[in-house]
Amino acid sequence: MKTIFTLLCIGLISVSASAQEFKFESETIDYGKVAKASNGERTFIFTNVGDQPLIIENITSSCGCTVPKKPEQPIMPGKKGEIKVSYDTKRPGGFSKAITIFSNAKTPRKVIKIRGFITNENVLEKPKSLLSDS
């Protein structure tokens, strides 16, 4: 009986110790169409909806063209935090990148995403004339 009580107490402590959770305003940022070499910085905003301080331990991206910046201080319960992401907009074409967040939350690994299309401003299409055949 004593062993069962001890295990039950340990289980409750471990559950309450990981009661941190965070909710993003949006888990995907769509850049839409942006010009080549334009500002590639965007910000994910989240709220700590748990009852303990949320600590972002590490953030990784799926490639070197995406650089995330984590909050350095713990996010207190009920407070908002930011994760800034910079994408290298010198690479024309479509992109879809994953950013993985490692924290002390109930779910310790969370994936957020960015996507968009970088247009090549240097290429201008020749306007078509209504009078020509081409």
C-alpha cells in the first residue's frame, strides 16, 4: 500500500511539473509572394497557457536558409512570447520550411512552419500586344 501511494505521488508530481503548454496565434506563417532580397523576418507569437514558466530550450530549422531566434527568458503563465524567424529571400522560388521548438512544455517538441514564394524582380515579362500574333 505504501509503495502504491508513493508511486501515485510521484506520478502526480511529474504531471504537475509538466503542466506548461503554449498556444500560437498561428502555427504557420505564409509569406505569400515576396520580392527577391526583401525583408525575410517574421514573428510567431505564442501565449503560455500553462501554470508554470515556459522555457524554450532550443529551436532548430529544416535548413540553413531559415534562422530562428528563441526567447532567452522563461515565459511566465498567461504571458506572450515571440519567436523571430529570418528566411533568406535571395533564393527565388517556392519554399516551405519547418521550425522545431524544444521546451519544457507538456509536449516537449513542437513544429511550426513558414512558406511562401520569392519572385525574381529582375525578370520582367514583355507586355503582349493585342495586335501581334505572338
